[in-house]
Amino acid sequence: MKEFLKEIKQLDLGKVITNVSLKEYTTYHVGGMATAIVYPKNINCLITLIQKLKEKHILFMILGNGSNVLFSDKNYEGVLIKLTEFDKIAFHGNKVTVGAGVSLMKLSQQTIRKGLSGLEFACGIPGSVGGAVYMNAGAYKSDMGYVVSKVKVLTPKMTVITMVNKELDFHYRTSFFKKHKDYVCLEATLQLKKGNKEEMEQLVLDRKKRRLDTQPLEYPSAGSVFRNPKDLYSGKLIEDLGYKGLMKGGAKISEKHANFIVNFNHAKAQDIKDLIDFIQEAVKEKYGVDLVVEQEFINWE
């Protein structure tokens, strides 16, 4: 691995950071160490990097803002790729083309300032645009599938193609990318519409207040842990079991919102995983409902 990283640095593909704590790159603030993180400068550098990783059979993955993942406490013996340099934002009338590394919240704020409606739902989602497309992030009965018109994609064959909305298979908290993890979202074009700037700003303020009142934003978390089953609410099922405030190690089921698990006191990743498993078993036993986890488990094998 040392020789590989030396080669990547010599090729000047982008910034390379070695021996990084995943606690600093995930919103749960848990996880072991990763061998390296690389920030490719552009698409060509990304292609070269992935080709080299595949040639050397080195484990790798694209990591967004770390807001919907749970790494294990083990070391990640591979390379994480951050598309932070893919940060261009270009407006064309009611459309915006945006790089995968852009903050979704930042983009949402910019669209509102320009009087464009469609991304108000995203003002409280702390992910990257690429991550949001990948998982079809959403809130308030809307999601990325409603606004994404096309996506620039890197295929497993290292070719760049454009995929349109109907090819992206957007459904509740999933997309084409979740089922085809070797395809990489590079850039998305969003179709928005004219809106009333003052009304949108007020809506966002109202929702921010509601989030502060009802969600444990004062502690590290990864947002909602479970998808809502059809016609049910995961938080309500967990709350009705009396599990608000339940702790395992340093992880706690939030007392504000039972579908949030927070890093309350220097939690380990295993503490969070144990709580997730416990909740799934308890809800299955009591209600016969299989709760589906929104977050992705990484490096648990």
C-alpha cells in the first residue's frame, strides 16, 4: 500500500491523507482508522485512481459527507475517495448543474436565494449531492427523484455517460446507484421551478425550528435510522415499546425522537450496531414488522 500511495502522490491526482480516523469523516463520529483518503482533482484523475486501485486489487469506496454510513470499529484497510473537488454549481434558467461533492444544504440555500423552488426539503439534510442522489435522500414527502433530470455517471468500464431520470430507478430511499455500486455519480442536473423567495425562506425557517424542537441535533447521529414501513412510523413503533433513552455503551435512542440513535457518550460503532439490532428484533417480535435500516454498514464483514 505504501508504494501505491507513493505512486498516487507522484502522479499528482489530488490531495492524499494517510492514517485518518473515520470519527472525523462520519456524522456518527465513530469508526476505526482508514489507510488513506484521496481527493481527486477532476474526472480524469478519478478514472486513473480507480484504474490503479483495481489493478492492485485494493479495497476502495466513494465517501460523501459520511452522513448515512456506519463504519465498524475495525481499521478500513483501503482507500476512501472524496469528491470534494467536484464542486461546480451552474444555473441555467430553472435548471442547476451541480458537482457530486457539493453540500446539499448549501445547494438548497443557493437555489432559494435565486428564487427557485424544489429543494426546500433538503435544507436540513447534511449530505453531499452525490450521496443524496445515491440514496434518493428526501424529507417532507419529497426527494431527489422529483428534481433530478439527469446525472453524469462514471461506469465500471471507466466511460462517462449521462443517465436520465427514468433510468435512475428512484424509489423511497434508493436508486440505481444503490443497486449498482460500481457506478459513480459525478454531477447532477436538477429541474426546479420559479418560487416565491420570501415564502420559501419562511418555510425553511419554520422547518428548522421544528427540527430543533423534535430532533436531537445537539448530538452526533446519522439522522433517521430506519425507513418508515408502509402506513407506519418507525419512531412511533420504537417509542411505543418504551425504548426512548435506552442505551448500549455510549449510544442512546434519542429521547426527542425514537428513530434517531445518538453518540451520547463516546460511543463505539459496535454500540450503535447493537442498538440497531436490538430495535429490529424487538419491533419484529412485538409487531411483526421488519424495519429496514437507512444507513449503510461498512467494513463489518
